Amino acid sequence: THNDQGLEVPLSTLSAGSSFGELSLLLGGPRRATVRALSPVNLLELKRNHVQELFDERPDFAEHLKSSIYPRAIGRALVDCAALASLSPAQREALALSFLLEEHEDGAQVVSAERPHLCYVCEGTLRRGSETVVAGGLAGVEALAGTCSVWTAEGPVQVLYLPAEAWGRFQVENPATADACRKAAGGSTRER
């Protein structure tokens, strides 16, 4: 994938048994990463309609798959977030693993002064005034700078959020990077 400056950023190296493309399959939207084989490979392709049939038959499998894939989706969103451009791949991965899943009903305040956190939208839409963030986007980026706007669920929403404690630990362990993120987030109000 490419960062905001147009530079190619490697996300990971996959090995036998790994999968790719499931983010677009589950979350929709265009693929934003390129996969390149470093050696000869054999691939198995799953079509969206076949996977949807499996999900319809086995909702428990669908939930398990989503819970294992959402952290990878967050990593992709973190690469695209200008306020987090200074993160190393290892720091990005560590932060992505810190996100927690929660669901909200229509009208719930998902991000607010009382609940300031970076939030990845898995399903649904968050709204702040006339701005919206849909599945695959981040809301609450300004929370990294210690400020926060209210983001409200527009219909049922499933999000992964970065707990304040996790961001606090990151700041202690990575002060220079956290400071760069904090400064960049100060002027950032919305990321895709």
C-alpha cells in the first residue's frame, strides 16, 4: 500500500497458510494493497458470493473470522492516517492489537470528551455534524492530541477503539513517536 506521500509501505510478509484480500471481502470497498509473490505460490480463490453463503449458514464462523481480520484492517487504516505517519511497522502492529471491539445503537455517542479514543469503523457510520466516517475509516484522531469531538452512531455501528490506557502506554514506551503523532493529530479533524 502507499502512504499519504505516495511512498510504498510494506504491510507484512505472508507465508504458507496465510490469506489476503479478506479485508475487502468482509468490509467492502476497493483493495488498497498490492500483493507480490517473492517465490512461486499456489493460491486458492474464494468468491464473495460463496463466502456470503457460508456466513449465512454459519454466523458463528462469520463472527470468528471478522474478529481475527479486523486488527489487520486497523493496521491498514493506521498506514493511511496522516497523524500516525511516524509509526514504524512494529509500532503500528502493536497499536492495532490494542484495539477492542464494541457495538453501539443508533444515536449513541461513540467518541466524546468522556470517551476520547481513536476509533476504527468496522460496520456502519459515525457522524460529526455534516461529516461522516464509514466502514474502513478512522474517527477520533484528534483524541491523540488530547482533544475530542463528539462522533455519534448513525444506525447500528460496530467499531474497534483504542483504549486511552493503551495510548498512554504507547506514549510512555515511545515518547518521540507519540509526540510526533500528537502534534500531527492537533491539526487533524478527520481521517477517511
